[in-house]
Amino acid sequence: MCYRQLAPREKYHIEFNFGKMSLRQIAIELNRAVSTISREIKRCLSFGFTTYVADYQEIINQVRERGCYKLKGKLLRMVKYLFKQKFSPEQISHYLWLKKGIKISHQAIYNWIYHKAENKAEYIKPLRIKSKHKQRNKSGKIHIPNLKTIDEREDKSVLIQQVGNFELDTMLGKCNKSAILTMVDMLSKYVFIVKIDGTKAKSTEEAVIRTLKHMKNYIDTLTMDNGREFCNHTVFGNALGAKTYFTHPHSPWEKGLIENTNGLIRQYFPKGTDFNLISEEELKFVQNELNNRPRKTLGWRTPKEVFTQHLKCCT
């Protein structure tokens, strides 16, 4: 059987029902394969649209015909402003297209940084990804009661289908005498940043409950490493009605999302920062910036948009 491209009327049908009906229901009504509908929607979203638009190809062609804007004047000032908000060149490119209708490639922004920017170091430094080395505990193996490894947890592909599955970690400050707790939702990439008292289990327990108790009905799993600060996992797990799991020792890739998020937070608080000198307002500011920054993996939507949308769907 030969392949038939989707007709305009079919595309408009998808646009009208996208988000209201499942892809399978749409496919049945159009007498099409589900994979055909899925590919068409993915093709549209890959161009940076936040929802399916029937005329997406026409819109793209119009933008291409206009050509790219040159990086100067008001546009350059806008790019510099977004850099101060810790946007990457790729995020800036998609943000300007989606929000302002301005097409400027991320490569053009990179070229400006390396060849034309006056204070090059100011823009190059945030682009560098530094390797992270964690100190091993010198006091011997830590015993964590009732520990369940991620081998007993559902597969990640299942967990990222709904909000409420969090990865947890701590970031130590200067001389390991201060710390912050980070918690990231696996679906939306929404992050919570909270100050804690070093690696004390009681402080971590209280911080987790205080931060997540308002959404306890939506929390399913909490995944963390084998740090002593998570010894009270059964307490905060029971308080939130969540199942708790641990990665294998010295296996940070098993919770790659939180590791990547900590790298983004280090743009604001580099190694050696004394978190005792950082206020809750400053942590909240960074949290809001990260949650309102568009992400490629979210179809250039922000974590806040996705997190809020899915919470509404659950209520």
C-alpha cells in the first residue's frame, strides 16, 4: 500500500483535537496509523513550536524567506540580556523565534562571542562544562536502613510519563561546611533548591518534607545516592507517601538529570561557594531562572510550563 501524505483537512483535524484526544483516537477518526499522526506532530514540534500547528511548514517557509536577522543594535542588546539570564546560545535562538518572531541561528551567536564580543571571557566562561570530582567518604561505608536500589524501581521510561518522580542530591559548599539540597522532577525538569545544614540527615529530612508536602498527593518516587544525608529516607518517604530508591555506589550516571541540573546551578554558585552566606531569596532567584529557561528536551517549553500543565491534568 502506497504512502499518502496528510491532507490539509487532516492536519487541521489534528490541530483542533491535539491535547483533547489521544493520538490513537485521532488516528481512528482519520483512518490513519497512530505512527503517522505521531511522526507528524513530532516533525512540527522539532521546529520549536510548543503545540501542533497545521500550517507549521508555511510559517517556517515565510521565516526562511525573510532571512536571518543580523546580530546588531536592539537584537544584540537582547542577546546580551538573555546571556545575563544564563540562557545558552541555542536557548536564545529558539526563544527569540518563538517569543519575538526573530530568526537568528545559535551559530551566529557563537561566532559573535568568539570573534566580535568585546569582553569575550564574560560570555565564554558560562559555556564551559567543567568536570566534577566528588570526594569519597573517608570514614568507611555508610549504612542506610531499608535501602532499595533502582534495580527494584520501575524503568525510567515509565517514570518520565508523569510528574512526581524526583531525583535528589546535595551540593556541598566551601570546606564541606555548608550545603544545598536539589530536587528535580524527571518529566518536567522542574527543580527545587533548598538550604540545609551540611550533611545532617535530620536537616535533609525536614527540607524534603517542607518543600514537597504541598504536592504529596502527586509524588510517587524519590531517587538519591548513598550519602549519609539521606539516611532518614523512610521518614520523609512515608510523610510524602513516596517510594524511595538509591543508585549504586559511585554511579552518578544513574541519576544523570540531577547531575546535569547541579552543573547548571554551578553557573551561579561555583565550587568553593559558602552557602551559609547565600540567602534563601538568592536560592529562590536561581530556582526561578532555571524553571523559566526553555529546554530543548521539552520542545523549547520551560520546566514551569510543563510542570504546571501536568499538575493541572492530575487534579
